[in-house]
Amino acid sequence: MNTLSASTNGGGGGGGGGVGSAGSGGNGGGAAAPGSNGSSTNVTAAGNAAGDEAGGDASSRRQATRVFKKSSSNGKITVYLGKRDFVDHVTHVDPIDGVVFIDPEYVKDRKVFGQVLAAFRYGREDLDVLGLTFRKDLYLAHEQIYPPMQLERPMTRLQERLIKKLGPNAHPFYFEVPPYCPASVSLQPAPGDVGKSCGVDYELKAFVGEHVEDKPHKRNSVRLTIRKVMYAPSKAGEQPSIEVSKEFMMKPNKIHLEASLDKELYHHGEKISVNVHVANNSNRTVKKIKVCVRQFADICLFSTAQYKSVVAEIDSEDGCQVAPGFTLSKVFELCPLLANNKDKWGLALDGQLKHEDTNLASSTLITNPAQRESLGIMVHYKVKVKLLISSPLLNGDLVAELPFTLMHPKPEEEEHPLLGERSPRASLAGGQPLVSLGDGGEAGSAAGGQAAQDVPTTTNLIQLDDDEAQDDDIIFEDFARLRLKGAETEA
């Protein structure tokens, strides 16, 4: 069997914020306010040189808890969130839980509300005129965070630790998203487009107001874009294969094409092997074989529209023809990557929290066809095999298509012997620490700040120690989203 192998190499984006300057040594330094907004600082417990060294050894023996934070423009309200990606497990979705730190002197007799909104934007933001917006709200949930309502559920361990660190002005919130809500998908904007791009996005909002229907002011509200993602199922489907034939007028013999994939489920960045077998029993010549991976994005709204994009393709080499009476077997390898398709408008992506975190949109798993419209955008992939035949007819080519699934693999969750059942689930992404708060909350030396920076962390965003006597550090990372090329949006 002749084999033709081709693959594309995608460049991986790396991001990371720098660490702010460490506080000066001494006993007179004060701790940074939890809701402070601006330049970041490393703060750790103060002490003499021996104490700093012992503190560094103690920090190295315990794991750190990473938490994202974002403050309002006036710094009076700050949201702390354990993770930015929430996993859809088909039967349920990870809860959205965290705390909001408020300034009671500023809020006074007003209230603080939390809101989670899933919306589908199907037109550019700059086209919104005369009160008409090109968007549809798919899901909305809200609750009053302050003054706290009667608790109907226990706090998660993340919330307990945050409230212990931040003090009585921190209040918990908890949202549950139903499984039928759509996954976060965005359509790649064209060069020069400004404003929010089309797609489905989730937004967590906390604001100060009298009523939940009040329009939030930018100065005293916090908006965070989060993602709802789904992992690949544990069991893949049957291996895709297809057989097609083409006959010509007044000719008894045919051209037979067999195509198959090595499996049905692929992970992002994985090569796709396409097995092609051609048997030419006609008097025509197969001039060339083209193999490509196509992405289909179905817009499920008032009317159904579909975007089709080729995300990987390869042709047989020159001189590779199948003459009458001959057969040919080949294996084509393709690798669909966003790195090779950054200039294609309308390409479906997996959200856009960060450009480095973005990749081609994962396949949409439909559990209930009746809720098709609520999904917003449905994404699926197919491999297309095309034989170019020397024929006087315009439609003389032979085409076969093989559907497959493209998703992220489910990460292996590390078992932690001290985690209780109320612990938040592990997150999907990490980050560079910007602010580290020690147990005492006092300013420390530069050596102590470096020790806090060197705290070992795992791929999980949250690792909590259940030993109350040995409290763990909490590392706060500023919640920010980098801009996609062609779009200017903020977190």
C-alpha cells in the first residue's frame, strides 16, 4: 500500500501575567485591600530572616489555592471566582460559585445582586440601532447576594476559605446552569471588525442597585466572561466508513471508492488518518484525490443558516493518477488546527476568554433534539474525499463524506485525600499568580514574596487542604481576557 502522510504544525500560544513587586521588609507594611484594583503586589507574612526561611519551607509543603478576582472601576465591589471554565457533564453542569467582597459604607441601604446570562449574538454590536439588538437571551438567572438571603444550601469549601480570608464583608453566591444550555462558541471575526463577535457567551455580573431589574452602572458593577465547556464522552462511536460508486452513461463498469477513518472520536491537535481505496473499472482516469476536513456551524435561531469552513486539506501528489483497470490505496493524514486558520471569517471557536486558550470549536453533542433552537450554534465536522475524474460532464467527480467528533479529552482528576464532598470541582486552566495573601495578611519581605510565588501547584486550579490548623495560602489572579485579533472586547 502506498502511503502519503502530511500534517500541519500549529504554534501554541503562551500567556501569563507578570508578578508584581514584592513588599518591602519590616513591620510597618500594611496589607492590600481585597478589592483593590490596579497594580498588583505580592504580600506575605512578615518576620525575621529565620522566620522567612521557615515560612518558605512550610509553603513548599502545602499546595496553593488559586482564585480569580476582578474589581469594579471604583474598587467598591470585587468578585472572587474559583475558575472560569464550567464543565457540562450531560447530566449536570458544574455550579458557578464564589464570593463578592463589598464596601458596606458605599453600599449602605442598597443591595448587591448577582446574575448569570447566556446570550447569542448574531450581529455586530455596532449595528445595534433604534433599540434593536442583534442578540437573543438563551438563559438568565439572578439572586440577591447582599443583604444575604436565608441560606438554603451549605457553602462550598472554597467559599468558606475565602470568607475566612476576606472577612465578614465577603458574601457567597451560587448559580446552577441547566444541562440543556448551549456551550460557549464564538465565530471568528473578520479583520477590522470591532465590538463583540457573533456567538454564544456566558457572563457573570455583580452590581449594586435597589432592584434586580435596575440597569447596572459601570462604576459599581463587575462583569466576567466565563465559559461552559463539554468534554469528550468516555465511549466513542463506531468507526466511520463509506463506500460509493459512480457509473457513466453507456458504460457498464464503475469507479468504486472506499473511505474510512481510524476512529470516530478525535481530540484537538490529534492527527486524523483517512484510508482511501480506489478501484477504477471504467474507461475514465482519476486525475487527483483531494481530502479535506470541513467544519459546519449551524445557526439555530429564527431561520437556520450554516457556515462551512475547510480547516485542513491535502491533495495527492502530482502524477498520482488511477488509470482504467488499476487500483490505488493510500492513507492521508490531516490535523485541523486554529493556528492554520486564523484569517478565516466565520470559523467557530471554543469561546474567547484568551486567544491562547482558544481553539476550533468542539463538536456539539445533542442529547435532546427538541431543544435544538436553545443550543444557539451547533458545530460538527466531516472528512470529505473527492476524486477528480477526467470526464466531459460537469458533475463527473466522485465525493464521499465521513462525519466524526472533535472534542477535548476529559482531564484526569487527581484524587486528594483531604478533599470533602462539598469541594469545588477541579478547573480546566491555570494561570500566573499576581497577588498572594498569607495567613497573617501583613506585608513581608521580598524573600517571602518569592517563596509565595514558588508555591508548587498542580494542573488543577483549586487544591484545598482540609487541615484547619495548617491553613493554606490563597493566590489571587486578576481576571482578564486578552483581545482576539479583529475584536476589541473586555472581560
